[in-house]
Amino acid sequence: MLFHLPVHAFRIAGRFAGAGSAVYRANPEFHVGTLWWETWNSLAMTAGAIAVCQLYDAGTPSVQGVVRTMRRGGWRLLGAIAAYDVAGAGLSSAFGADPGEPWRSMFLALLSLSLIAWTAPAIPVAIVEGAAPWTAVARALTLVRSNFWRVASMVWILWWVTNTADSFSVNVMYQLTGNSTVSGIFDLAVDGFLYPLRGVALAVLYFDCRVRREAYDLEAMLDAVRT
């Protein structure tokens, strides 16, 4: 919720003030574009991934611990987030779909879908292993190899479900209330719940790939933490 607030605060304030207001025109989304909300979505997703990694590592995730890890990760973590975004959603957003060139649009969509699966563990790698961005991406490719369809299926289904649930629920709320401000506040709550689930999925996939490729013994690690 914290990381989604900057995006929705401008949207909601603009609806209160009106389309012609200075607040509405100051919305960074109009000037920065997709990168604005994609960045905050990714930070929320990363917070979810960190919480799961802390659960595996120490058994006690906390908001303070998540923020501390993000600050300590610094450029490494931000670089891994940027690499994952560029590889996935950022690629399609950067070039965009062109109705006049359906084959180009289809190619970008397929490439984007493939890359978000191949690079899925990159952010957890940066969190758990402290890897630099380029190392995190290379490590992700290694982990996903021989596990691609398992990883891809989970990522694609979850991304589709969260996108669909977000759009559908906010649209239903608007239809029920007829008030864009109310639906905007509801959208903030929905985003705050849905998008961290993506981070949870990425962390689970990372540990799953390590178990399958490297016989990474989570139970032994958890026993060591308990004792």
C-alpha cells in the first residue's frame, strides 16, 4: 500500500480538484508515462519478495525489516528491479503496440512474456545472494533453465489474474458507485493487495528453482534458524 500511494495520491487528488486543475496537470504519470507507475508497482512487488525471503531466512518478516533490506540493497536491488522491468513489461511499454503492425506487436508480446519468465528469480537473487544486477539476471537464467515451463506457467497465470482482477473489481466499483474518486480509492486498496503477490510468487519460484536445481534444503536451513 505504501509504494502504491504516490501513484494513486495524484490520481485521487486530481479527481477531487478537477481535470483542469494544477494538481491534475502536475500528475507525474502524464509527464513520465508508464515508467512512473511501473516503478512503484515494482517496488511493491519487491517488498513482497523481501518479506518471503525473510520468512525463509529468519522466520520473522516485518515492515521495518523489509524497508531496511531495501535501503541496504541500494543500487544492486534497484538495478535488479530495473533489469526485470526492462526485460518484461518495460520492453512492450517502450516500443508499444502498433495496430498497423500486428506481427511486430505480437513479437514484442511474446518476447516480453518469455523474458519475464526467464528473469523471474532475478530480484530474489539480488535480495538473498547480494548479487549485482547483471549477475542476478545471469543467475536467474541459470535457475530457470530446465524449469522454464513451470516458472512461466506460474508467472503468466498470476500476472493475468492480478491484471484482470484489478481491472474488473475497479470497474465494478465504479459501476456501483458512479464515482471515480471512490473507485480510485478502491483501486489503491486493490493494488496494495494484488501486486505484492507477484513478489511473493517470484520469491517462491526462486527457492523452488534452487531446490530443484541445487537440492537447496530449506528445511535444514529453517531448523538451523529455530535452534
